[in-house]
Amino acid sequence: MIFRIVKIVMVALALGGLIWINLPSRIPLQFTLGDIAVDTSIGSPVLSWQDGSGQQFTKKFETKFGLDLQGGSHFVFEADTSKLNASDVEDAISSTRNIIERRVNLFGVAEPSIQVLRSGQTYRISVDLPGVKDHQEAINLIGQTAQLVFKEEGELDPSIPISIATQSAIFRLTKDTGLTGKDVRKAQVTFNSENAEPSVQLSFNDEGASKFADITKRNVGKLVGIFLDADLLTAPVVQTEILDGTAIITGQFTVESAKSLAVSINSGALPVPIQLVQSETVGPSLGARDVSLSLFAGVVGLVCVILFMIIYYGRLGLIASVGLLLYGLITHGLFRAIPVVLTLPGIAGFILSIGMAVDSNILIFERIKEELRLGKPHQTAVRIGFGKAMDAIKDANVTTLIVAFILFNPLNWEFLPQFGLVKGFALTLAIGVITSLFTGVFITRRLLKVFYTRS
């Protein structure tokens, strides 16, 4: 008895959490109950936590839309590979793409789409930024070819007037150390565990860690400057030798100034020059009215499917409808949790996966009816019919998953599709198919066992 109560409570909590994740971001609640006036709102959860270094993270469960539903900016950059050896081109282009993605992520864009397009020996990088309207700021960040360098004190730059140079030792930071942005693995904002003051943590790759160790050994008590081209970003004093490839830059930082410094350091240098060849503002291809009508049509279609299942299959159809609703909640919850950027093709993939989930239920029910017509008792018919149906369901879904893998092309093979909209369709379809397998094997089977065998 206690075990059953615990199971019921766990199922109720799981269902409540699932519904909570799928709620809109904000639902206002305003009503009066006697002398009590309620004016508040509810919405999907927002999680907030800190890592070991004190850095704050926030996770929102919200539906994200792509360019065709939200609008934004679209850029195409062409890479100049003329000065590279043929054997180095692929690595340089891949590195350039990764640096652009890092810059865009630090720019604060939610779920950008960045792809390498190749035609013969011409390489282009396509960048889609949902919700971004400021073209010039985005272009400046993405396409800058600035070189990040570390300098130590050397001979005074003769181009700097003596009257200015005597004001600070910073003007003596003229000697290149050989340490550049290519040696920096990551810069991030951290917080002091004692006073919660923000700082910037630098981590270097293996080669950079070795260079930085030599630099700090010979510059204890001296300044080491970090420059982006000719612009000085910061010039901290080396307090001690740093041998592990991780350094903390402290100072009178605010959270914003520390974040700005981390962004500038992470911008680094592009391995190959790139030139903007296409730039456009993309408006939502579907207007708000069209989206509303599409959602309305989808709801009407779902209601019609549920009514058909209930009318034709009776109690089985009612069980299938409950399983289908749970399937929809789980899949949409995964879209929000991962998160998945929904485009129009992505929504089409989701709808197709719903159709496959309905088809799975029909296969199960028809197999059960076959066993019942042979005179077998309900429990036996459900067990055998479910087992026979699952073989066909697994074969069909595995085939669909293989097709989704080909369309998504995670390894970016040139002979397969490499377009973002196709990938969106493949991703939502794959998630939907995997979820339908889960709901079919576990949820629908459990519902049949609990409700259908009790006559």
C-alpha cells in the first residue's frame, strides 16, 4: 500500500513538473476571493545556480524561435585562403568558424546558426542571428581580424612623447612575448569566494601555458599588458610565477567591466581573413496572424485525431489520447530544456513525429484486437499484441532516425545536406521519434496494463 502511494506521488510530481516546464513565460493571475485580492503571475521555471568559482548561471525554460518565425540578421562571409597551404585550409576554416561562434555567443545571441559553405575551393561562412537588428555591431564583432597579444616592459616606444611616457610604466609595454590569442583557451568572469568581487580568469592551452610560465617567471612585480591590436585591454601586475596555465586578473572590476574584458580577450584573432559578401535583415516569413492560424489549425487537427481515436477504439482510443498528450508535453518540454530553436521546418518535423506516434498506437491496438478476435483473454491479448506491434514500430522508427541522421549531417559530410533549415527539421523529427518510442514502450504500455485489463 505504501509503495503504491509513493508511486502515485512520484507520478503526480513528475506530471506537475512537466506541465510547469511547458507553461508560458508569464501568465498573470488577478482575482478577488472575498477580502483577499490576488495580483501575481505564474510561468515556466527559471533555475539559477553558481559554479565552484562563484560564476552565476541562469537556465530559462522558454520556446526559442528561428529566423523565419522571429526575424533577425543574416550574414555571409567569404574566407581568404590564398595564403594557406592546402593541407591547412580545413583546420583554419574550422577554427575560424569556431571563433565566430564563440564571439557570437559572447555577443548574447540566443541559439545562432553558423555554417561552413563550400563550393570548389571557395569557403564561405553563413551566420544567422535570431533577434539581432543592429547589423554594424554584429559585423564588427564577427569580422574583426584584430590580433590579441601579450607584451612585457621593454625599451620605450620613441613615438610616444616623453612627457606622456613618464606618467606611467604602461608606456613601456612594448616588447612582444610571443603569447597571442591563439594560445588562450578561454577567458571567463569569476567571483572571489571571500568578498564576491568579480575577476577575470584566463586559461591557456598547453603551448600557451608554457609561454605564460616563462613570462611570469621573468616579470614578477612587473606589468604584463594584453593588447587587441594597438588598444591596451588591461595591464595587471604579476604577483607570482604561474605554472599551471590558469591566471586570475583582479582589480576594481564591476560585473559588466569584467564581462567586457572577457569578451574582448575571447574575441582573439581569426586564423584567416574574412570579407562580408552578404548582409540582410530577415523579417519573420510568417506573420503573427499566420502563426496564430497555423497553431489553431494544429489544435483543431489534434482534437479531430483524438475524437477519431476515441470513437473508433473506445477505451483504447481514450488511453491513446492520454498517451499522445503526454508525448506532446514531453517533446515540447525537451525542446525548451535543450533548447531547440524552432523554425517552420522544425515545427513540420514535430508534427510529423506526432503522426508517427498516432500510427504506433494504431499498430498496437490493431494487434491487440487481432488477439482478442482469436479468443484470448484481455491480459494475454494486450501482452502479445503489444509485443508484436513493437517489432514493427521499432523497425519504422529506427529507419526514420537513420534518415534524420542523414539530414542533420552532424559530421558535416559534403555529400549530404548542410543547410540549417533541413537540420532543424531533422532534429525535431529525431527528438519526436525517440520520445514516441519512450512513451510507447513505457507510458502507453503502463496505461494499458492499469486501465485496459480491468474490465
